Amino acid sequence: MPDRREALRIEVRGVVQGVGFRPAVDRLARSFGLAGWVSNDSRGVSIHVEGDAGRLEAFASALRDHPPPSARIVEIERRPVPAEGFETFEIRASTHDHPPVVLISPDLPPCPDCLEELEDPRDRRHRYPYLNCSACGPRYSIITALPYDRPNTTMADWPMCEHCRAEYEDPSDRRYHAQPTACPRCGPGYRLIRDGVDRASGPEAVARAAALLQEGEVVAIKGVGGYHLACSARDEAAVRRLRERKYRKEKPFALMARDLASAERLALLDDPHRSLLLDPARPIVLAPARASLPGVAEGTDRIGVMLPYAPLHTLLFRAGAPDPLVMTSANRSSEPISYRDDDALRRLDGIADAFLVGDRPIARRVEDSVVEVLGGRGTMIRRSRGFAPGVVCRLRAPRPILALGADLKNCITLVVSGQAIVGPHLGDLGDREADLAFEQSIRDWLAMYEIDPAALVVAHDAHPGYSSTRFATEIPCHRRLAVQHHRAHVASVLAETGELDRPVVGVALDGTGFGDDGAIWGFEFFEGSVAGGLRRAAHLRAASLPGGDAAARFPVQAAAGFLAGLSVPDLHEPPFSFPERYTQAQLLVARQVRCFPTTSAGRLFDTVAALCGFTRPISYEGQAAIWLEQQALGARSCAPYPFPGLDYRPLLESVIRDRRSGRDVGEIALAFHAAIARAVADTAAELAQRLGTPLVAISGGVFQNRLLRLLLDSYAVQERGLILRFNHAVPTNDGGISLGQAAIASGLAVG
Amino acid sequence: MADGAGGKASRRLVEGTIVPLLGDAWKGTLADSAVLDIGPGRLAMTTDAFVVRPLRFPGGSIGELAVNGTVNDLAMAGAGPVALVAALVIEEGTAVETVEAELRALGEAAGRAGVPVVGGDTKVVEHGKGDGLYVSTTGLGRVLEGVALGPDRVREGDRVLLSGPIGDHGITILLARGEVDLEADLRSDSRPVWPLVRPLLEEDPGAVRWLRDPTRGGVASALNELARDRGLAVVLEEAAIPVREPVRGACELLGLDPLHVANEGQFLAVVAPGAADRLLDRLRSIPGGEGAAIVGTLREGPARAVLAETPYGGTRIVDLLEGDPLPRIC
Ligand SMILES: [Fe+3]
Ligand SMILES: [Mg+2]
Ligand SMILES: [Zn+2]
Ligand SMILES: [Zn+2]
């Protein structure tokens, strides 16, 4: 027997620590009768198993095919090693031999075992909203420092009872080293607060909250990464009340459905949608709307749905909360979500009728993630809870890189030991809370990964007025690199696919980015490669942007810039009926007061939306473009407008002519979308041919437009034979910028 | 043109043209230096060069600005103006009437501010080397007794007083530059503020800790400087900041924050918390001070920052702004 004994060393990388990986390996090895050890090291988990060759093979495939549900394995490496004669299997203490690239796990939803206990009246954690085990529960949202041990979490103030302690210390128990483990005897609880007074606690608090929701009240609910404002999605009066109190006029609300069956009634789900809904990240999934819920998501044909992801959510539905619930970030307007109790009670006073407050503090704000399905694959719109922080891809970078992202939808990326770790959505900088989260993330990450500032490369946007740019100049580092916004967009796509050396055509269509020449770019073509440099190869004909950001809030103001110099009829007259604001903006353009030269695609969409009837200010970002897409979705096929050499003038003249002749707005919108897609396809094809590559990397916020992507697929892929790459792992909007900055900096981080 | 070359021609220009235009404000002697007998006490002295374009704008002109800017700088030191000297740099080819009009405006403004003009100079530069007319003024003032001002006197908990609605001057100039006439009601706020400052200082000299006129860079720059110098936070209550409707509307159109826009007739005062309401009432009782408001508070942290609490319960960072704000919405 000993002579037939073989051994394997297996190294697992990814999110494998703090997710119950070692106990799972321990159970798996024992079940195959193998000996050896498993240990956390600074790069992940190392396993040494020895025994019969066949069993070793079976163990390795079981590990690969059925890893613990919460783990996110990036790579598994295995190599044969000499057997050492172990007799049993053991979990070894951690080693610390390399610079750490240990990944902090994102927060996890309750596992099936824990859910079972939650429902079991005989279990001591029956209906206890803070139950978890080593395979589930909160992580990033409760960590106050590394290493991830209980004293370094927001559970530090609740000493374990002897029961919980025994489970925590038993390697064979599901709660072995489950840092936040607790039970009703020793752990934190929940309270229901109404009119500033505690009204109930424990299961009674949850029951009262469910009843209030049933009665149409708005309840602020403390979740994993912050507070939600909840109300019954089927109670139109409640929904409208919430909108009014939150100053959120039209932006769609996300829903939480009790279970998958309920979600199926709300949205048209295919398999990728379903698996995203059930993903451990439990994101908000955007899917075609099926149910009509007045006030929830008007003006769009899609709806955002998520499933319960904290034991409390499950308990609320069990206690009779209406299904589905509107679950929207607790804040007024678009500021970051509230996560501290005192702040929430103060800021949400007058919005929420009652508060369901849990005692466990949240260490850092983590917003809900938002995903959609693109080409059958899950695609990020907002990458946050459950996904971040996490490794997105590898980059060749011997030096650590810190990429600070853009000011809006900020998110940072850290590259350490060649792994690009992308952080959660932090919101728009310039807001105090977002700035704090930004600075805290940077401080935490540099400390956690023990980064020496003398080696650090800091990448930031080239915009001179961004807060992140100013911040970049204040961080001590080896060198600093300003990256042009749209090159970063394009590079983010190629970082995901690992095609940094390949010659490509890059396409970036979005609202605003600071260009090489000081103009405001946004409809850009590049050629070259990320490693060798992306040269600007074509762009939209430049227009004037009167009033800068003011034009982004009022489509007719953008129109004044794009229509200057065209012979246009009086747009105050029907069918256009432009408001006075247009005349004022025209004056600015004529006198070049506060005007910026721009090639923005976003403002071109706004202009056409204005011409098609969207003449009021927007009430949330991207609203006019979303409205225009919705108009187009209602139309039959129609020929693209002329858009020769990316000159928008003939295009806009056609729109105006068609509008005056009474053509259907949907058809006009569709012909416009087709013109954009056609021009992108033609320009990209021309550049691709010159470059001898079929590869086109496409990014920028405008490509959140599904119709545009569909049309591109037809014009660029089917007609032109181009290979298109879009973002999936990071958003195509500015949430992906930091990854792109890191990819461009990685070429420079070598020396 | 030999008028600025010195010697006799220059003397003729000064005696024959300039002095009469300045009117009663002229108290000079045409000697090389003015000699003043101003008695005991501390003096304040300041100088400023004015390069505004256009030279005339709704509510004011460069000549008037040159007086108000300098006497206001004296006022910010707690000093009433005692004497002023002015120098003009005239671009060759500038219409004589233009120069005359500005001299008259300068004289009238000095009269309104109650400050004698005691000396001056003119130079002419080649065509193309100046924007028509530059004016530089130097002012001398006497500091009111008992006044001690400076960032080091500012304490946590102190309140920020603002003398009136902001942004009028900067918006007026910006629009006048492009000859854009949006609102009949938009005009520069240029005025001397000493008549407003003096009663405050007399009311309670010890309670006023710091004064600043929020000119270029606006309230945001002035308060950022204070926050940095003092290592404290200035927390503004956005809803309390007075902004006139036409200015608010223009800022909305132009993509500007009123806090970043220049003023020429307002001042900020940091005052002791206990005296704030009384000083506000006093200020409001003075003609021209009706629009005053308490707009913020000095706080311990975040150190060196200016914040504005929004009506929605959020808090935004009020940055120091260099140059025009560029669009950033993506
Ligand atoms: Fe962008
Ligand atoms: Mg000055
Ligand atoms: Zn569990
Ligand atoms: Zn316990």
C-alpha cells in the first residue's frame, strides 16, 4: 500500500478565503479517504493530498467541479509531489510567504443549510436574522481591518456564547472560523422604530415591519451594505408617496421578489437571467418587464428585480411582507446609500414611516449590484455588492498599480501581483460620503496589500478638474499617469479579454471625457493596441457645448450647440415646441460664452431626443437617451439617416425635416439609431481593414443602449465580419474606467 | 502720442484733464508724493490692479471697480479708507471719451466711498499691448480700534455671516463679455462695503474674527483659503446662501455654481457664535445689508475642507476652483 501512494499539491486562487473553503476541502478529502493538509496562504489556498492515485484524481475533479458554492475560483494549479506519509487530513494554520494577494470575499447570501435552520422551530437560530456559517454571510461590509478575524469585524462587540464558540472552534463544523457567527443568545438583534420610539424587537419587529408594509407604509430596512427604503410595489399610492418624499420623480425603482417564481411573474426571464438572480452576489437583474406596476419603472420596458439576499429579507416575506417590494437605496435623490444608524434615522426622517434597524454595524457602504444579459452573458451595469472587491482579470504588471477611475460612478482598481482587483461602486465624487468611501478604500487597500508607495504607479483620468485627479497628486507614489478617458474605456474591454497586445480598433461613445486637445470628447475611434498605444483615428464632427454640464441636464441646451450653423426652422413652433431655455442656450453659442468644443455622442443623442419631443430637463442621468431608445423600439425597420464622415449635420437636418412632415417619432428615432450603428460599423470596418484586424473593442456609457448593440451586431458583425468585444465583467459606463486605466498603466508599470 | 512720456506733456494731461475729471475726490498736490497727516493708530495698505473686460458693464465699470476693490480690501482689514492713489495704463487708440468716463467714474466712486485721491500716474502703451485700459489703485486706511482679525482668531463653532446675495458681479461680467443679455435684472454688485463693515466692528470688535471679500473664485475660494489656513472645516447650509433668482437661473444655464462666482460688493465675516444673531440683526438694519444671512459654521473636521449641506440631507464638497469649470457629466 505505501508504495502505491501518490501525492498532489493543489494551489487554488480566487475568492477562496473566508468562504468556508478549508473546512469544505477537509470534508471532501476525508470523504475520499485521503490524507494531507489544507492551508491558507497569501495567494489563496494550498492543498496537499496523498493516497490512492484514482482517489486523488476523483478528489481533484470534485474540487474543480463542485467547489464550495461561495468560492469564486480564478485558477487551480496542480502538480505531483512526493508523498510524505501523512496519516490523517488536517487544516493547517495560515502561512504568509508571498506578498499577499488574498482576496477579501464579497458579501454572501445565506446558504441552504442556514436557510433551513432559519425556518426550523427547533433550531436555536430559528428566525434569527444574523445567522450565517463559514460558507455564507457578510464579509466586505463588516471588515474593519485585516486579517479577517472576528475582532476585526463589526461583530467584535458581541462575544460568542459557549455554544457558538464550540462550533467556531470545531474544524468539522459548518461554523468553523465563521467570523460573524452568532445566535439569539449572544448576537445582535433587530428593532422596529417608529416616531423615534422602539416599538418591537426580535421576530416581533420583523412581523410589525411586514404589517406596516402591507398597510402601504414606507419602511427603512437595514440590510447588508446599507439601508433600503421599502414599500409594497403593488400599492401605487405607496410607490408615489415614496417617489415624492425621496425627490425621485421618474428613475425606475428596483424590486425584491420573494422567490424565483415570483420574479418570473414580474419579468421575462431566460436561463442567464435566472442564474444571475440566483448568483451568490444576488444582483438586481434587469430583464424585460412582464408585470405592469404603476409608478415603479415607467418609461422603460425593463424592470430590475432581485431576490432576498439577507436572512432578514427572507424573514420579512415569511412574516407576510407584500411581494414584490420596492427596494431602493435609502437616500434622498442620488446621493450614496445611508449605512450608519444615526445618519439614516436623521436623513430618512420624513421619508420612512418606520425603521427596521439591526444592531450589527455596517463597516462600509456597499450598494446593490445591477446586471443585465448581453449576448447570453451576465454584464455589469453597477458592479458592487457580491462582486466587489474581486479579481476581474490578470495584467502583466510587476509593480502595483492603483487606478482611481472617473469622478462619476467612481470605482477603483488595484493591481497587485498581476491581479486586477476591482472595487465596488462608490458613487459620484464631490459628494462628501462618496469622497470618504473613496479615500477609505484607497487607504484600506494599500494597507491590506502592504503596498510600498515607492513602487506604486497611480493612474488617473486626464480631466484636470476631477477630484480624483487632485487626489492622485496627493498620493505618494513611484510615478503618476494621466489616462485619457476614452482610451481607458476601450482598454477596459481588452483588459477583460486579455488582448492588450493585439492590434484593435477601439470605439468609445459616451457623454463627456477630457480629450488630448482640451476639448470634450465622446464619439471616438482609436487604432493601435493597449500595450503599444491607442491613436485617435476618427471622431464625430465637433459641436459647441453651451454651459458645460448644464447641457447634459437639459436636452434642448445640447441641441442649441449641435444645431448652431444649420438652417433650422423656428423650433419654438410645433411640432418641436422648444422652451425658452433653447433661445438662451443659442445666445451662449452665438457669443461663445461658456462654450466647449465637443464630440460628445451623449449630447448628440440628447439633441435628437429634444427634436423628437423630449424638451424638458432630465430627472436622472441618461433619461433622454433611454427615452429615445424606447421610442425607437416601437418602430418597424427603417433606413438609417445620412451620417457621412461622422458629420451630424445631414443627420439632424433629416430628423428636422421628417419631424416637420409628421413622420412617426419612433421611426425617426430608429433611423437615428441605425445611422449611429451604421457609422460605427463603417468607420470601424475601414480602420480595421487598414490595420489588418477584425477586432473592435467597444465601450462607453452610450452602449448601455440595447438597440444600438443589436443594430451593431447586424451592421458590424453580420455585414462587415468584424469581431466585437464589449464589457461584461465591468460596466461599459464610467464604472469600468479604473480597470482600463490600470491596463494602460500596466505597460508602464514594468520599469 | 506723447501724453504718457512724462515731462510737460504729462503734466498738462494730469492738470488739464485728469484732475478736473476726478472732481471733488482729488485732494492731491501734483508733487512727487502725497504727504498725509493722519494721526495715531494702525494703518492698513493695499494695492490692486484691475484688468476687467469689458471696461463698462451693467452696474459698474473699471474705474468704479478700481476704487471699490481697493477700499474693500482695506475694509477687510478692519480699516476705513484714508487715501487712494491711482495709476492708469492706457492702450494707444483707446477713445478719449472712454478714458474720461473712467476717470469720472473713479472720482465718483471715491466720493461715494469717502476717500480722497491724493496722487496718480498715467502711462500709454502701444496699440495691441493692453485691453484698452488698466487701472491700478493703492489705498491707505486706518484700522478701527480694538479690531483683531485673522484666521488664527477663528474658532470651532464660529458662524459665517454673508453680507448679501452672491454671484451678481461675476455673472454680469461673463454675460457682458459675450454681449449676452439674458436678464434685465442682472447687474454688478460693485460697491464699497465699509459702511456695512464699520457698524459691525463698532458693535462688537472682539466678536468679529475674520473678514474677506469673496472676489475672484467667489465664496468657495475665500472659505477654502480660511479652511486651509486654519485647519478647520467650513460647513455651509446651502439653502441659507442668498442668491438672487436671475443669478441662480443664469448659473443653472451656464453650468456654474454661484459659490464659485466673483462678487465685488459683498463680504464674509466669521463671528463668535454668541454674537452672530445680534450682528446679523445689526447688519440687516443698515441700508444695503438687508440681504445678509448666517450661512455656515466652523467645524473641527474634515480639516481644511469646505462643505455644503444640501436641502436633500447630503453634503457636497465645495472645491477651490482654478479656471472655468469643465463639464464632467459622462
Ligand atoms: Fe465615460
Ligand atoms: Mg484685491
Ligand atoms: Zn450558511
Ligand atoms: Zn451564541
